[in-house]
Amino acid sequence: MGPAVVVPGDVEGLAGFDASLHPQDPWAYYAWFRAHQPVGWSEVHRCFFVHGHALADTVFRSSHFTVEHPFRRSRQALGPTLLDTDGPDHTRLRPFVNADLTGTAVRTLIERVVRPTAAELAAGMAALGAGDFVEDFASELPLRVAVALTGLDPADRYWLADRLRPLVDCLDRTTAPLGPAADARDALEAHTAAVLRRGLGRGGLLGRCAQADGLDLSEEEIVRTATLLLSAGTETTVCSLANAVVCLLTVDGVQDDLREGRVRVTDFVREVLRWQPPMHFTLRYARQDTELGGVAIPAGAAVQLNLASANRDESVFADADRFVPGRSERSELTFGRGRHSCPGNRLAAAEIEYAVDELLARTTALTSPEGPVPPVEGVTFRRPRSLPVLLRSIR
């Protein structure tokens, strides 16, 4: 049975937004709120939700809102990091992270790790002719890239992946227990701190720190930054890769358009990130009593920005529910805006672009086995749980 049809008359049932009601197909639900309650209190989640593009953009850019709160889920799971820090601490941490994610450093990482790893994984799947794309490709590429980015030992990547899972679960679901996440974080931090102290970083963030003098960061801040890059960056890219292949399998004609050059891979990836983003919500808090869209927001209130809804706002994107690679509008909020925009956006896009390039170069068709393509689902992080594919290889 599909999701319930949302109509404007369902006022009583829609009095408060509930992100869990439509885990597989939330788009009509989001559209109703964009039109009728673009800013509103959710009793279920005990926070405000913002569904329109202009209003979400306002929150991103406004000094009236902050990412900082002692009980924010990410801070409970990871401790204070760039993700939920403002002011002088954010000013110190942002350039430290950007150093490995911009300019020559990120270009080198893309050529040294992203491109050959995508080629290796695509070749392996093409040789077999079938596989689970989530398990065989989407979970592997971002993990290898994140390990190289941080400077940890590639041989330890599956041990690291096992410790990352409770952290990702904790960030994804407010009902997930904090205990396993805290234990996993402690293990990751102890491992990373040992690598840092012994000067064993294999390039990347930890290798750079071992060679630098006078860094204005503590060991704890360096270690937590590495843990953040491993956890948040890995899962969102897993989702984006899987969602890109869902689009290859389900959007009529897009594989032919890509193979025959009518659509560029970069335009396809950008539209995937708009149309089926890996993360639907991001959190802010009101620094002071303020107002948004005519709604009073008291100081300290939690405000969830619905990025996915903003990306389908008809006032910004023409025919917003259609998948249109190469569209002229370039205002998607997938990677955020302003001082807390995602520093890894270029790296993430490159991983998806090279994955699509390599899969298309090694096949004449990607298809789904008999039965429907598994749905993109979830609340915060969204992707298919598994994604069986058949690959018709070039002989």
C-alpha cells in the first residue's frame, strides 16, 4: 500500500509535522506543509519545522540561529565538533578542515583515491554481472576515501566501519541508544589519538598534524574532527551513491542520455542531490526570541530545516518534482548555506561523478532484477537499504 494521499482538508491530521509518517514517499506530505504551514511547531518532535526554500535560507544565514546546544544529538554522540560549534571555535576549526577538502589537497585525493577506487569497484561488479550496489560499492568507496582523508591505515577500515555504525545510528534516529554510540566513539578516539601521538598518520589530516608546528588546536579537537569526517561524511556519501543508482534505474531514458552525451554526468549528479538528497533535515536553535514566516520562535527553541522540501519548492525550481538534469536553477540546499555549508561537498560530488562514469563506461545497461527497485527510505539519512543490480558488461 502506498502512502496516504495528503489533501488540504486533512487539517486536523496535519496540525503538527511528523517526519516518520512517510518514510518512503514524503513528497506530497512535504508539499502540503510548504503550502499551508511553512513554519510550524511539531508536538511529536518538540521543535519547529521549516519547509520552504526562502525561509530555510534565511535561517542558514541569520545570526538569530545557531548550531550550538549542549543536548544536540550530534554533540552527545561525537562531542563538540565543527558540526555544532559557532563563534571563535568554529573560526579556528573551519580552516583546519578546509585544508584537506579544498584546492590542491582535494584534487590530489580525488585523483589518488577516488578515481582508481571507483574504477576498481565498478570493474569488480561488471565482471560479476550482478551484485548489491549498496554493499559492493556504495558502502566501500566513501569508507576508503574517508580513511585516506583522515590519514588512518586502510587495513583498519572494516574495524573502523564497525565502530562507525552505532554512531551513524545515533545521528540518524533519536530513539537509538547513546550507550553503544559512546562506546564506539571512545574506541575510535583512542585509536585515532594513538596514531596521532606516534606520528603514524598516512598523509591526510593526521599526517599533516604530525608535521605541523604551532597548530591552534588541541589533540582532542583534532581527534574529534577525524571522527566527524569518518562518520558524517561516510554515511551521507553512501546515501548519495545509492540514490544516484536508484535514479539510473528508475528515471526513464536517463542512462541512454548519459551514454550518448545528451546529459553530462555533473548535471545528473547535481540533480540527484537536489531531487533525492541523502539527508532531509538539519538542526538549528534560536539564539533569541525571533520571528520566522510570521511565526514567533522563542529563544532556545529547536528548528529543523527540511532541506528536501526546500529542494522541491516550486517558487524556486520550475517543475520541481520532475528529474531534470541540467536545469538552470542552482539554488539547492543539499549541502547547506553560509558558514556551516558542508566543507566536503566537492569531494562528495566527485565520488558520485566518478562512480557513475565508471559504471557507465563498463556496461551497456544497468537494470534491476525482477521486482520493483527498493525504495529510498529513512528519516534523517535516506537511501535504499539494499540495491540489487544487474550489469550488462561491454565485451
